[in-house]
Amino acid sequence: MPKATFANKPITLKDGEEIVWQAQPAQGVIRNPVHMVVGGAVLALGLWLAIGGYGPLAGAGAMLGLPLVIFGGYLAYFHANIEAKRRAGTYYGLTNQRALLAYGIRVLAYPILPNARIELKKGQYDILFFAVDRQLGVQQGSSLRRVGFGHLENSEEPYQLMLDIQKRGAEHG
């Protein structure tokens, strides 16, 4: 079995398999206006309660306000920074048989099956869905989640490559 390097990690390829595309999601802090508005409102409410803004709840207001301040601050500001750091360590790749997804110390491989539903969702940053996987920690037979490459700036190339790989797989049975 041939060896290759993907996302600075050694991986084992199948016979005849080669890496045909690699990329990372969009980098930098991407602020979601909805998160900022909702987070700011929750933060303001929490601050108001924490400093005794409502007389009858003066004692309980501080206890209720502090969690709201923390959650609102996280949602309005820190969430975008944490997501930026996560994306900085994420890598996407395609071989002529599988889709590769690397983050942290893990490299996941998903075969591109002839009957798989490959879907491109366009937006400010595109998402390319290509597999369905069971959620971790969920009982057998219950919840499924879609897997894909998120925050793509140029999604047409991997989308067409996936469709070609899928078509070749269907032709070879």
C-alpha cells in the first residue's frame, strides 16, 4: 500500500489511489451578524440584570445575569474567534476514490460511492456535502448528520471532481 502525506500527517492510500485535490476552508475571523446581534442582546440583558436593573429580582438578578453575560459574550465575540482557530487546523482533500477531512490529530476518509448524494450549497462561503455519518455519542439507529467541506471559497473544482469520481465508480461497478 502506498503512503502519502496529507495535512502534514502520513496516510495510507489504496492501490491505484492518488491525491487529486487539497485545500483549507476560508481563513480568518468570519463574524456572523445574527450571532453578533443576538449575543449583544443577551450580553446587555445579562449586564442589566447583574447590576440590579430590575428591583424585585435584585438578589437573583446577579446570579441570572452572570451566565447571560458569559453566554452573550461568547456568542457575540469569542465564538467567531474559536471557529477561526478550528478552521486554521482543518484540511480537505480528494483522492481519486475518497474524500479526506483532517482536523486536530484525526484524518477521516469517506468513500465517494456511486449512490451517494453529493450536494453543493452556495452562499457567502459554499458547503459541499458528500456523506452521511452517525453522530458521536448517539444511540444506534437514531440521528444521522451530513458530512462535507465547509467554508469553501472555490467549490466548483472539488464539486466537479467528486461528480467525476462518482461517475467513474458507477461505471466500474
